[in-house]
Amino acid sequence: MQETKNYKFWFCTGSQDLYGDECLKNVAEHSKKIVEVFNASGKLPFEVVWKPTLIDQASIRKTFNEANNDEECAGIITWMHTFSPAKMWIIGLQEYHKPLCHLHTQFNEEIPYDTIDMDFMNENQSAHGDREYGHIVSRMGIERKIIVGHFANEKVQEKLAGWMRTAIGVMESSHIRVVRIADNMRNVAVTEGDKVEAQIKFGWEIDAYPVNEIVEYVNAVSKSDIDALVEEYYSKYEILLEGRDEAEFREHVAVQAGIEIGFEKFLTEKNYQAIVTHFGDLGGLKQLPGLAIQRLMEKGYGFGGEGDWKTAAMVRLMKLMSANTPNAKGTSFMEDYTYNLVPGKEGILQAHMLEVCPTVADGPIAIKCQPLSMGDREDPTRLVFTSKTGPAVATSLIDLGNRFRLIINAVDCKKCEKPMPKLPVATAFWTPQPSLEVGAEAWILAGGAHHTAFSYDLTVEQMEDWAAAMGIESVVIDNSTTIRDFKNTLRWNSIAFK
């Protein structure tokens, strides 16, 4: 996996100088304790860094600009321990341009009924201090995540952890560079889009290269390097010859090994983190990249089929957001293929011609070599497996001409009822929430693509938060979706995001 920076999040507590030194001392001690609890919890994926209490415009502005300039700072968590007059925050907020979380908490979990007095009330007034601060952030129209609850509560910590991963998606978005090998599939609408606007909105660089420029890297790979990688394949995966000559099979596997090594060298040298291919323009490649692309995705690269650069970037982004998730179940490129419409067993079979990431695999992974009618090349090898079960999220980023829309569908992944021995691709099977009937209708109404960026390790809320932070429209399809309400949402959004 291509690693992200060693990101940290700053914890900034608001107060003012009217309460005296003793109060400010307690404020600092309380905020330090909260940071200690966060870092010791084991719930947060990144370190929280305590910062001195902010009590005036100068200290707020200085701290926020230091956060802007610190490459390791991925965002600020703000909390108003006492009443902090919000006009002090205006300039700092205006100049700040990283993710922002408003943690609405307080140091004490319970009202100290027997001892509470006015000194306690003056010192512990987050209930209205945070409202003052929240007002100015809303008035300024600044996007932020609001988390409410006691800091030691596991649910609060889990929400904060989820926001941290979203913040990484915001920070890393501007570092995503996609290489397009040839153009997108001819006459296909949904995989196209405005690449200039994507760079303005998301920071993505999308560049095209002639396929044979990359083939040169493949052809330059040494036989010894190819042989070594083939040995790795044979030691790691099951080999399904299925009547093919073993020597010929190995030669076909070696072609993918050369593509993997050559592609990765190109991506590394040119500093790209995502790639798209197109079976209609393979140049000097002997096979459509299959196993090679699957392995690159497993290493953290984004991918989109048939030139789908938006999905490639989203796969890369979602891999970054879910990196180092405990007990991770995987993130991949997917495509809707065919339905099961048997009542009570409805679902969508997900796959692609070759390229599904093995991070989502459940059980053994095997190598097969099978003919492929598209591409007009020799039979490509690919990894075959079935995917894990459980809840997941499928996303589609589309270009509506005047804006981008992120469609987010909560899905329930299941095992297929029966094996499919003649299908030589990796597969997943899921039922979209709230049902196939409603989920598919809502997806089509929203203009969703047949390609998705899919993850077991991210949530609907995280993807909503990412879209909000990027300033784009999002629509959610989940168990609360009805077609009547969904149509109204689309109508309202057409006005709000005009």
C-alpha cells in the first residue's frame, strides 16, 4: 500500500481572558486530559495533538495558519470549554483551509448535583460556548463535522475516528494523479467528464499517455524479475490449469508479471496513484491487463475500466481513507453485471472482465487463464475468488454537466446461492438497500454509473462528509430511502447546487 503522510490532528480549545488565571489553568488541564484519553483509547487512527487554549483573535489566527502550513496536520478539532466570543474566530476561520471538526462535549459527564455552584457554572459552559462558536461557523458557511457527546464515550470516539478518515480523503484528494492509457470507451457517456473541473473541485490531475509509451516499460522488464514475480504468484495463489498445458499457462502468467512490474515502474517514476485501461487500445500489450491490475489495486493504486478516470480516482481515495483499518475487509473497483430476480433472493452480481481487487476476497484466490473476446489479444490470466459478506458502501461519482454528484448506496454483501464454475472472474454479490427494486430505481434516477468504487471499510456517513467537504452534491440510498422522498431530494438538490 502506498502510505500517506504521518498525519496528526490538532485539538484547539476556546475560552477567553475574563475568567481569571485559575479558570484558564483548569481549562488547559481539562483539554490535555481529553487529548490523553483520545490517544490512549485505541479507537482513533491518528494522533491528536494538544494546543494551548485560544483566548483572543491573535492566538486563534496564529494557530490556524500554523495548522495550514504544517504538512502533517490533517485537520483541527475545536471545542469551546467556556464562552468564547465568536467574533474572535472570524479571521482565523476565514484563513483556515483544512478539515474542521466541532466537538461539542464537556469535561464532566454528569452534573455534580451536590456541589455545583456558580464557579462551576462559569467554568463549564460548553453548552452555550459551543453554540456561540457554532453560530459564527454557520453564518460564515464553513463546512465542518459536528460531533456531540462526552469525549470518553466510545460512540463519540468512533465518530471522531470516522471523521479523521474522511479528513484524510480531503487532504489526499489533491495528491491524486490518474494516468489514462488511451481514452474512455467510445460513445460511453457516464465514464466521461470534465477533467478540468475535476482538478478545480478535487485537485485530481488526469493525464493521458499513448499506450505504447507504457509498453516500453513493460518490454524493458528483465526475465529474471519476471521469473521471480511468477514464482511469487505460484507460491501465493492456487493454479487452475483446467486442461491447459502447464508451460503455456506459465507463459501467460509471465506476461501479466511483466505488465505489473512495468506499469508499477511507470506509475512510480511519473508519480501517478491511479490508472485506467481500455480494451479497445492495447497497442503492443500481449494481453489485456488483468492479474497485473488486480495486484496494483491490492498495493493501493486506483483503477477504472474502459477509461473511467472518475472511478479510478475514487478507488484510490477510498483506499487511502480506509488504510490501516483494523480487520479491514477491502476496497475495490466493481461493476454491476447481472441480476438475480428470484423473490426473496434478489441481488446484483458484481464483477468485471478481469479487474477486481483481491483485498475483498474471502477464502482462496486462484489464477485462471481464459479467452476474452474483447481486446483481440491472447488469453489473459486473472485472479478469481468470491468476495466477503457483510455491510458495505458503493459509490458513483458522476458529472451532470453543471456539477458533480456523488451517489452513495449502502449494500449488503452476500454469498451467491450456488457456485459459478464457468465464470472465470472474481465476483461479489450484493443487495442494495433498502431493496433491489427501490435501490436500483433510485440509482438510475440519480444517474449512477455501472462502475462503482466499493468498500467494506467505509460508511455512508464518511462518504457524505467527504462530498460535503469537497463542496459537491451527494445523495444517499439506504434503508430509509423511498422513491417519493428521493425524487424530492433530487429536485431540491437541482436548485441548491445550481
